[in-house]
Amino acid sequence: MSLKAYALDVDANLLHTDSKILLEKKDELWIWKLTEVSQSEFDTFVKDKENYRFVNWNSEESLINFRWKWKFQKDIFDAIENGRFGPSWDAFIKANLEASPISIITARWHPIIDIKNTHKAILHEVLSEYQLDELIDNMRNHLWWDMFQKKEKMINLFLKNNYYCPCSDIPFLKKINKNPNDPMYEKKTKSFENFVQHVISVFNNYYGKQFMNKRHISVWFSDDSKSNINWMEIFIKKELIKKYPNITYFLYDTWDPHKVKKTSFKTCQNKPK
């Protein structure tokens, strides 16, 4: 039995949304003026501190397009309708068809319920009827003792067993004991560890702790940020493979969507030869 779970970043990873980041740019008269940059351009421009800065020196003002309530679903479906799929889209669809636990770990500030409702809309409006039936059949395989529930209940149970992480949402940050001013990589590593714990709990509920005692789980994490990937690699090596020895970790660096870099980590890598 193959037990898998998937954690995915959204922008430029799952989908290429068209929300722009606001910055102030110094013009030829040394006057700071408002400008918009794409998500792919942001990492380059934000490092050029001589010519670019956050709006009023405040990152929250610069990222206002990622903060509006109800905007998440619009951004996602605009990208889907225009075919702007990211390098992790196929893995996301596969995870849904498998009814594997999924985590959306995003820097956005939308409420958890917005992300969950958007995910549910994808299941009903993007997946084909055949694909949705495959998801439901796999949920019934997980819930073998309760497999005769109606389709909609199976879908809701699947969504309930996912883990949504808006890493700039204040209520979510309180739940994971992080502060808004903490570096994003700290919020994402903490979210990922919580997801790992959540995955173990979900599979224990499906199959029982005794069955899961020596079973291995594969947990994937994909992100287009080099910083997030680098810190996640350090965190996995130093912390997670010691705490959760029955898990194999897969990192997908999607910074270059045409050349995705895959790295795996197992407990045995930490053992002396």
C-alpha cells in the first residue's frame, strides 16, 4: 500500500495567478513612485534595495492584492480558465484522485475557509465526473468500515482531512504559535511539520495505529521560492527525519518550471555508515 501526502505552495507553483505585487521604484529624479511587478520578478526587484522598496516600507501594503477576502477563488479560477498551470498542478490533480491528504501552504492572507471552499469548487467544476468518482472510490478504500456513505459526504470528509495553511492569516498564525513578522520560511516549516503530524493522525484514523506502526509514508513539499526550499531542506535534515523516522520526504524546487529539481530524504541518510 502506497501512502502519500502532498504539501503545495500556490502562486507560480500550483498555478500562475496574475495578481501583481506593489512596490515603490525610484525614478530618474530620485522620487519614489508606485509600480507593479509580477510574482516571478519580485525576488529580483526586492533585493535591489537602492531602487525598489515596499510601499511605505510595509510589506503588507505591497502584498495587498494577496490579502483581499474572497479573492483567492477568483485568482485560482482565472488562472485555470486561462490555462496558466504551474509545475505542481499535475501532482495536485494526482493527489486529489488518490484522495491523499493535501496541504496548501501559501504566503497569502485569505481565511482558511476561502481556501477550502476554493478546493471544493475545483473538485466539482474542474475534475471530470470520472475523476471525481475515482477520488470517492479511493476515499471509500480509506474508510472501508464506512464505505457506503453518500458521495457528497465522502468529498466533505476528504476536504476535512486536508490541512490549509494561509501563512499570513492572523488566526492561522495564532494556531501554529507564529507571529506575523516571523520570516516566511519559519511559518512554512512550522506549517509543514504540523501537516506531517496531521498526516500521521489521518492515516492512523484510516487504518489504525497498530497497522501504521511500521508503515512508511511519503510526504511531498513543492515551492517556487529558493529560500523556502533551502530552509525546508535544512529543517527536514535537522528536525523532521529524527522525529518521524517512518516518513520519506520529497522536495520539489519549482523555481525554474522547465527544470524542476527533486530531492528526497530518508531516515537512513542521517545514520553513520
